[in-house]
Amino acid sequence: MKVTLDVMKGGMLEENIVEEPHSVSSPRRTLSFSKKRKATVSILDPDDKTSGSGVSGEHGPKPSEVYGFVGSITTVVATAIFLVWAYVPEPWLHSVGIFYYPNRYWALAVPTYAMVTVVLALVFYIGLNFMSSPPPTSLNTIFDDFSREPADFVTVATGDDQPIEPISDIGIDRINEIMFSDVK
């Protein structure tokens, strides 16, 4: 394994690569467990583009990482503001100079309306699925446009040389026979 030792010489940072038989590499640092000397740690500079390894790559962070970070911070700040607005008494808000804010009615109304909207959307979705599916007594639950009846497939070969039968649907009578033939 290679160990990178950063040495400061004359105001310049110089990297020395030393072969070590007992070292562990990671993207950020290299640990050496050599028996000849104490363990050394070398932390690679993430801004160093010449080494080919940086913390977030050559082109910076991904947009999804940035959006996720900004979204999580915004959610935490919005939740904190909501809780302060909903639970801190009005005289305390007036003492810190906050005089304009929405009515406290909306602290309960908005979450309630949101939960009712989600529940109604789920009920609507389930109802739409029930309306679009055929009733259980319909033959459309068994057969459709792509159903294939098993063909009369006669094979001449015997033993392990038998070919695979063509793809077809198994009839409901055959399934019932297989599943319920032992029931008496």
C-alpha cells in the first residue's frame, strides 16, 4: 500500500509516497500501521484536483444533494417558525417586536384541512380502482384479449429430450382440479 506523507518544505507542501506493507486506505486519509514506526495519518486535500480524488468530485456537489440540503434546512426553519407562532403567547411576541402574524385559528385549520384532503384523496383513489376493475363474477377476471388456450402438443421425443411446451394459460378447471382434488 502507498502512504502519502505531506511535508512542509520552504513554504511549499510536498507529497512523499512511501510503500507500507501494513496500511489502510480510505478516500480521505491513509493510515499506516507499520511495525517500524508509529501510526501516521495523512489527510488528502479535497481542493487538490491533481490527485484525482476529492471529497465531492471534480465538478462540485450534485444538484440533488444541494436541493436536499436546502429542503431539509427550510423544513426545519419553517417548523420552528410554525411552532413559535402556534404556541408562544401574544405578549411574548409583542415584547420581541413581532406584531403582524396570521390568526391562531389557522394553526389548527391548515393541518386539519391538509389531513382531511389526504384522507379524501386516498378514499377517492381506492374508489376509482374499484370502479375500474370488473366485478368478481365477470369472466374478464379469468380471460382477456391475450389469453391462450393450451394447444394439442404431441411430442415424439422421450426422456430428457422433450421440448418445452408452448406458452399458454392454464384453465380454471385444471387449477381447481390440481388444488382441490384431495378435498373430499
